[in-house]
Amino acid sequence: MNTLVSKLDGLQIPEFRPVTITVPPQPVASVYKSYAYRSRMWMTAVSVGIGLILTAMNRPLAPLPGHLDSGLYALGALMFCAGAAIRIWAAAYICARKSVDVVSTGPYSLCRNPLYWGTLLMVAAFPLLIKSPLLAVTMLPIILLYLFAVVPVEEAVMQSRHGEIYAAYCQSVSRWWPHLRGFVKGEPLGRQSIGFYRECHRLVWWVGMAISFHVLFRFANASWWMHPLNWW
């Protein structure tokens, strides 16, 4: 029987080894992929609700000496009004271009999150308006959620969408602490947008809540108000 001999006979075949290919990370396409971002509203409602219920179930704090009570209330009112003004100012610049463009003028030339600055000031005003340390304690986890989970996710999405432009913006503008020397006036292009009117509508709800809480807890010393807890 004839045997066929190939030219490949006798050649050494190298050992095949697995090759690991590094796949670049995929860009963050949407903030809604984050559980913290999706859950922020109901978590906020639950935290505020728990704080209000605990405040209502305990007797009001004793009046502070001198004019401290009036001073705390005035500080709370000032913080709330300042927060509302900051949110409207920021909305006028961002609402028409949110997630579409990198806005770096107006309040966004001072810090990267003026909208959240406004929200935090309004939220921090509530415990002062109703004189409730319990509400301040229950709201602290939500503030930390926004600082360390929600805002970083939003910025990661912006980074994935706008790349070097947003990276340069982050290098020149602080995330939270305003730098007044870097202010650039710019032009508010969002005042005619639907988002701006929605922001105004949300602000009406914020004002309604503040007034409602203030009026409601003015009756906390009434004889008909039940106080099943006695924590102080």
C-alpha cells in the first residue's frame, strides 16, 4: 500500500494558548440604570414622611431663650427662598440643554450642581421651619444618597456622552463649592422650554409643602393633638 508523505510532516506545531482581549468599558448610557437614581424619589418621600410622623407624635420642643426661635425660623425661611431662587436660576440655563450639551455659564460656571444646591437648601430649611431635629436626622441619609450616589451617576453619564469637553469642564468647575471668580454670565436659553415651566410647577409644590408644614405644626401644642411618644 502506498503511503502519502506531506511536506508538513515533521514540522513542530506551536502550542495554542488562550488570548485574553481587554474589552473597553461601555459608556453609561442612562442614569436610570442606577438603582439609587431610580429610587431617589420614593426614598425621599419615605424619609421625610418618617421624620414628620415622629415629629407629630412627640411634643414640640420647649421655646428657646430670647429671640432664638424667631431667628431659627427666619433662617429657615431665608434658606428656603434662596434655594428656590437658585433652582429657578439654574433651570433657566439647563432646562433647554439638559443631557444634550455641557452648560458652563450662569450658575453652572460657579459649580456643577446648582440645581441640587437649591434643593438641599430648601430641604434643610424644613427642620428649621417646624423646629424638628427628628426631621433633620431622617433626612440626612437622603442628602448622603444624593451626594455620593445620585450626582456621581449623573456625572458619569455626562462624561460618557461628552468625553473630553465634560472632563475639561470638571477640571475647571468644582462639583459643589462655588467659585465666584469663575462666573461667566452667558445667556439663559431655557426660559421658554417645557422643562423650565415644569420646574416652576414643581416649585409651587415645594412652596405649598413648606407652608402646609409650617401651618400644621403651629397647632402641635393644642389640647386635641395626640402625642403618644415622649422622647424629651
